[in-house]
Amino acid sequence: MTTRMKGAAPRRLLSNSLQFSLFAATILFLLSLSQHHASAKQSTESELTVHEWGTFTSIAGTDGLAMDWLPLTGSTDLPAFVEHFLGAQFKGGLRGTIRMETPVLYFYSPRETNVFVNVGFSKGLITEWYPRAGSINPGFNPRLLSLYAQKSPGSISWNSVHINPQAANDFPSDDSVNHYYAARQTSSAPLEVLTPSGTQREKFLFYRGVATFLPPLTATLSSDGTVELQNPSSIEIPNVILFERRGTKLGYRVLGPLRDQASLARPALEGSLESLFSTLEAQLISQGLNADEAHAMLETWKNSWFEEGSRIIYIVPRAFTDSVLPLHIKPTPDNVARVFVGRLELVTPATQQAVENAFATNDTATLAKYNRFLEPIVHTMFEQATENQRRQLLLRYLNAAAGMAYAQAQQHL
């Protein structure tokens, strides 16, 4: 005879019910955890990519350090719709060691989104920008027109930039032939910024400025024409090129990375721009730019980087760019590439001789080739002169250079 224990069936029923409850609770917990993980992933991954390129331009003094210089002309190379700090000619009278030229910020996003963008500028002032910025610092102070008297870093902010991948490319134009427009030839998303006078549209955020910091390398000239390069920091400079152009002839030497110091002999003027373009474009891509962005950068600057004279063209280390030009974007992008090219102008004996001969023969066409560098070139010659008669002659040339620059600026007003 089988004896049935009282209460056995109810206990099994209770046990099964408890197991089911625990199972259900586990499923709910896992679903909650999955949703939380998805929410956290969504909040930290913006699916936003930002790429930037720009140029730091300086001139090597006789001691190899970047010299303080005055270009005498303002932003005559920009479209009329670009906004300026105190007008287009203010920048021409602003002394500094670095001219930060045409940084552009490209944005890539699979969907419409708004971002806040702030760029700081060590020892500098933002002088041009587009679209309209929410704030420019420091603001105008008539007693502090010298950057050397500025006590705080400069900055620019766009409070709400609307990224719209599906927007039409109906960007402003002043119908001029201008290298500014070459930067639009990329696959980046169109941008919109709402201003009191309406919405401004552009393919990128654009800004420029002047600063008094020193570039990440120095260059001195030996008596035999050799260029002695020095990298004073522990940050490797990714690539260095020595370029020279005299009339229709040009040449260049590719050094590669610069870790501490190196010597470069004057290049034979037997090179081609096509070969140099290819070399530079590959370097820009290797640093993080898309192929169309690298091409747009070269198209923007090919008539300037490779003009008459001698210069060092180098890739600025990313760490250096971030230190002098800190960038803050909210929401935080998944990826940010910043590729700046340094241009360090060299006042070589060949350049000095060409400028002096042009002044002596009133060869304005040759003088115009040196453009905004004419004043610092003549100023360097004046500093090196020891005889009073020669210094007086060079002073006249200096005044003539200022007059030419003023006349050129008036043509663009």
C-alpha cells in the first residue's frame, strides 16, 4: 500500500510556481539590462565624424625662430559674405608670428542633428569666420589692438550648428573666382546656422586668425644655402618638405619625419608640381583626411604654397594643433581628424637678391610675386644691413612695399 504524504502535491506546485517566477524575473532583468545598454550606447555613440584641415603660416627670422611680421594687407582673398573682426582691413595691421589660414571643419552624420562647436586659440585672435558665430572672444577693446597685450586666449563658438545630410547645396556666392569655394568639393554634410537675419548655409565651418605663439620647428640658413632644421619638442613632425620656386622653375626635397634635427641642401630646380601634389595629397590622406578633403585642401592652397620663393612645408603634429587650437564639440563625435600644414617662409639670399633687383629696376611684376611677404623680406634685409647708406635705401624700399600693399588693398574695397 502506498502511503501519500499530506501536502506533497501543494509543495511541488509551489516549487514550480517559484521557479517560473524566478525565470520571469530573470528575463525581465535581462531585457532591462539590454535596453539600458542600448540606451547607454546611443548616448555615447553619436555616429558623428568631424574632419578639419588648415594652415599655420610663419616666416623664419635670422635666428631661426618665427619672426613678428605685418602683411600690410587684409583679407582681400575671401568672398564678400565672409564676416570679419572690425572689417576686412583690420587683419592687415595686426602683427603676429602665426597667420592661421582657412581652417575648415567638415561634419558627417547619417541623420539630422545639432552640435555646439568651440575652438580656442592660444595667444591669438579669430579675425574671419563663416557662418555667423555665436561668440568671438576676446571682443573688441580699443586699448588692446596688440596681440602681445592680450591676456586671455582667443576663441570662437557656434552655439547651434544644424547638420542636414539631405539639404540642398544652395550655398552663398559672390560670383567671384575665389579659392575659398574649392573647400566645398567634398562629400561632407551641408550645415545650417540660424542668425537674426536668416539662415546661413555652408559646407563647413570656416575661420581664420593671427597669433603670437611659435611654430613647432625652427629653420636657419647656412652660408652655403643649406637649411638647418630643429624640432625643439619631443613630438615628431610627420613630414617636412623644402620647396623653392624661381620663375617657371621649381624643385623640392622630401625629408620625411623630423624627430630632432636635420640639414637640407637647396633643391635642384628640376621638379614638377604634379609630382609634388601627389606626394602631399598622399601625406594628407595618411594623416586622416578623406581623399576628396585632401584634394580640396590642395586646390585651395596650390597657388599660394607653391608661389615664388623658398619655404618649408610640413605636417603639423596633431598634439601641437590640439594644444594651440583646442576643439570642443557637443555631442562628442565618434571620430575627429585634424590635419594642419605648416608653411615656414625662408628669406634666402636668392630671395633677397631677387627683391633688391626688382626694386632697383622698378620691376613691379616680380615684387608682386612675393605679395604679403614683401615687407618682412625687406625688413630682414634692413636688419642685416650695417652701412647707413644701405639702410636708408632699404628703408625707402620698405616704404614702397607699404605703398604697394595699400594700393592693392584699395582695389578690393
